[in-house]
Amino acid sequence: MTGHVRVAIEGPLAWVTLSHAGKFNAMSRAMWRELKSVFVDLQIRQDVRCVVVVGEGGHFCAGGDIAEYPDFRFDEAALRDFHEGDVWGGLGAMLACDLPLLAQIEGNCMGAGVEIASCCDIRVASAHARFGAPIARLGFPMAPREAALVAREAGVATAREILLEAAVFDAAEMKARGFLNTVLPDGTLTTAVLARAQRISALSPQAARLNKQALRATQGPMPATHEGAYRYADSAEHREGIAAFIAKRAPVF
């Protein structure tokens, strides 16, 4: 099973659900492509006024589906295609969407989950949510534009800690650092996010779209991916990190 990104329209609200059973909604290649398709479609809909992005089964998204990685990550061209095509295709479609996006976050929000949450305008989390991107344990970096996105939204100091130290933070800490708008007691998240989405959907949809466009213009484009960003594809550390994760052992770098 490769997981799915589902969308459900309920009046003026769209619910985008990350679903990958047994993997805490880790993003497969198919899911990244579905994410792009969902948001390209939402961008042109006139009946939707607010989008809530949520994970299924008590978790937001635990990162990428590492079980797929040996199929493509060790070839430089294939690795570039994955990050610049599949991953940035999905994230870019979210960033280009003029609808207000709310992230409803609980449980694990790691790696790809932090990236997806970073594309949302308002981030609300339950108290037990956990955030990080400990991919240094897997022997590879975050792709350049993805790292720039996380640094912009979570702050450069936080990005350095989660990428260089493999630090994992709780919701209270991420709220203090400015990444989260609100942290709520466990069990209250869904009701509170629904109420917030309904308030947004009752406002002017034209104003929302124009505000999104104006705010996007103040941020400027993400930096271009530098030459050689994916030359590590066939490196020994990259192979060792992924092999160790799949084998459920500690890597030896």
C-alpha cells in the first residue's frame, strides 16, 4: 500500500487528509503526486473558502516513506527528480494556493510533515504533537528548497537544530519559537480547528485570495537548487543510513 491524499468537500470547507496506514502517514511518491493534484484542483474551485490539512489516525505525517528509498535515492538524476518533481511539485502547489490553509497537527510531524505544515497559513497543534526532521541519522540532508521553506517558517535557528542536531521539539516549544499559532489540550483539536475554519469561510473569499497573494509577494521565491545538491546520491553514508533504518539497527557512519 502506497498511501493516499484524500480530499472531502463539506460546504465551503475542504478537508485534505494524509493517509498511510501503519506508517504514521509517511509520504510516498504517489502521495506527493496526489498532493499536487489536490491543490491544483482546489486553487481553481470557487465553492471552497478554506482548506484544513490533517493526518489520519492521530498523527500528522512522520516524514517520507523510507521503504521506497532504495528504489531511486542512490541515483543522482532519480533523486533530483524525486525532490524537484514529486516533493516540490506537492509543496509548490500548496504554496501557490490562494485559499487559506489550516494545518491540524497531532502526533508525529516529522520531516515531510514539517514541510507540509510549513506551507499552511495557520498551524494548530495538540499538546502531544512532536516536531523534527532527524534525517541526519539517515545519512542525507534536506533538499535545498525544502530546507529554505522550513527555515523561513520555523526560523533559521530551529532549522539548524532539527537538521544538524536531529533535535525533536514538543508543541509548546514550537509555539514559543513561532511555528505554531495555537496549542490545544489533547481531545479538543478537531472541534477548535473546525470552528476556526468556519470563521474564516464566513469572511470575504476575494479578500482571502488577495491577502494570500500580497503576503506571498512579500516573501519572494524560494532560492534555486544549487548545482551538485544531489551528488551525494550514491555515497556510502547515504546508503548506510537508509539500510540501517530498514534493518532497524543503528547506522555506522
